[in-house]
Amino acid sequence: MSPISTDWSTEAIVARREKYYAASQRAFVPYKTPLIFAKGDRQYLWDEKGRKYIDLLGMNVCISVGHNHPTVTRAVTEQINQLQHCTTMFYHPVPAHFAEELVARMPAGHDWVVHFTNSGTEAIDLALVMAQMFTGNIDMLALRNAYHGATIGAQSLTGISGFRHDIPLLGGIHHMANPDPYRGVFGEDTAAYLAEIDRTIQYSTSGKLAGFIVEPIQGYGGIVETPPGYLKAAAETVRARGGVLIVDEVQSGFGRTGDNFWAFEGHAIVPEIVVMAKGIGNGFPLGAVVAERHVAEMLAGKFSFHTYGASPMSCAAGRAVLQVIDEEKLQQNSKKVGASLRKVLDRLHQKHEIVGAVRGHGLMLAIELVTDRKSKTPAAKETADVFERSRDNGLVMSKSGANRNILRMVPPMCITEADVAQVEDALERSFAGY
């Protein structure tokens, strides 16, 4: 059989995408000129013309241990050579082993169980159903500026208009003021944000809750971390109203924050439900809902199926990811290199008036650009300019946030101190004139 050919000419790649992709899949293009990637190795990428980049985006936080990591590649290759797919109606040891290994990463003293999905968005939907079924309640609390996905359920929970289609979304979901010390309506007053939870329950719900879903560090929203004490107090309020706490660790999990394996561990809480995806499989399609058994058991009477959710191939990748994180000490590296990169961003803040704020934890970092530091007016046009320049200077980042004025950096966790020096030089050139 003859090999399947692929046309790698730039013009042909762009033309085929424009002709055959639906508008909904063509819309997610960050750069003015399409960026086409042909190869990756750990924290580096090469385009179709052979130009090298430092990847500060990790393919939307999916590449956790590095592009083309040999341990992950070997694990997946070995599984493919044995069996490419096994539906969950039949048994296979690899997904079960991976479930056991994920449970071992969760807080001790709880009876955790795992449901594998194809993606984080599907996992969010399942977590929503699980909370409503377990509690018998409908009303869900979520935060403004949060991003949880693009399906009907996930975008209903999302608090950014750019991700919410102009169609009827799910009822019973109430978005509250985001506890953002920099841009939030109550500034640094954590108590005021907690009081907003009480007001939302009193005026917008039946008084009974299914739960509260929260990112410990908002990813697409601009690396906004919930302040100390907020999550613990919020969880107590929600549980008093019959609800459960759902933590979205899709972007912040697997050691990326440096201090902990899960971001919620820094807030002295244990959620009933944890959603994870992206870095879980280092780019292979995989997500998971990890929940306390007594909560998850409420779905036992109904058929809940995700076609590739427990794929032995993806779960083999997931097992390898955990192995690499441990053996290469990538959580510790996230803390160390993340601190160095944060210093670079702080220096930019001191030098360039357009940098309104620098935020981050470990290898979840962001620069927010404003036209004036006092008014905090989002500098969307200038952000787009710096973003384009950063590509010219060999960096791949994310332009995110509700106002598209935030440069987000979530690189593979194998990035090095030597890379940081190159990043600083590239950013200085990108910010020249600002």
C-alpha cells in the first residue's frame, strides 16, 4: 500500500484549512499570519520553514512534560502495537492502573473514584450532572471571568461572553463577582466577595445549591488566583446549602503551580469533585472526573459513556506523564523556573508603564497590559502588537482574558533556567517602545 502523502507547503496548508474547516473551527486563530508547526521537542517548536520557538503556551497547557517526550512516546507506541482501542464495556488493565495512580495523588483519607472522559469540557459536563444528581438540587454557582469549556453545559458555567453563544444556555447557573484583587469589583476585599456569595444565594437561587465550580487559578481569564481564605469559606457556605465543591484543575493541575500537585491544596480545602484534563495526557485526548465515591455513586443507575474516555492509548500516555513528573522532578522545576520567569516579568513591570500587573504561581504566569495604570484601561491593541512581536522574536504565548489584554505563559514544565534568559531577551525586544 502506498504511503499517505501530506502537502507541507505553506500556501496549501492555509488554503485547505480555509476551504474545508467549518467557521467554528477556523475562528480560533491568534496571529495575523497563520503559525504552522511541523515538529516539537520538549519545550521547543519548529514551524514548517524550520524556525525554532520557545513554547510558552504548551499547546494550550496540554503539553505538560514536553513535546515528543520519549517516555510518553514509548508508552503509547507499546500500547498501539498491542491494542489501539478498547471500549469501557470491556476490561483492560491500563486505564484501571492509571485510575489507581491518579487516586494516589489525591488527598488521603477520602474514597476517590475516577471517570475518564475524552476532554476537559466533557469532564465539566459530567461534574455538573454528578453534583446535581447527588444533591438533588439544580442551582450552581460559578465565577465571572471563568472559563470551563465550550459545550452547552460548560459554556453555561463559563463567565466570559466571548465563549457563550447567542443561544439558550442552561438555567440555574449564577455567576458571581470574581475575587480578583487587581480588577475585581471589590478590589482586595475578600470578605466582600464572600458576602456576594450569600447575596447570590438569597436573591438568585431557591436557597438550595447543587454546588460551586471554581478554578483555583483562572487560566484563560488571565491567571487570576483566588485569594487566601476565599475557597475555604466559600466551600463552607455552599455545603451549608446542600451543595458540593467542584474544582476545575484542567489548567492548574499536575504540579504546574510548583508548590502542590493540585492548586486547591494551597487553600486548605478538599473538594468533593475534581476535574482534570489537558496536561493529564501530554497532548493525547483525555480528561477525568475524580470524585468521592459516595458522590459519584449517584450516577450508577444511568448509562454514562465517553467513547474514547478510557482509551488504553491515552491512559498509557497519562501513566507515563505521572512517571516523568516524578523522575524529572517537574513539579520542583515548575517552582524554581517559574520563580525565575516571574522575576523577568516583574522587571518588565518596573520598566514598562504599559504593564499594569504581573500575576502567577509556578509555571502559570501572566502580564496584563493597560493604557494607564491608574484607570487600568485594557490595552487590547498594544497587547496584540506585543503578541505579534513576541512571535517574531521566537516565542509562542497566549493572548487571553475577557479583554484580550493579557499575555499568558504556561510552558511545558521542562523549561529551563537557560530558556528564561532567552525569554527575557525576546520579551525586552517585544516591548521596545512601550
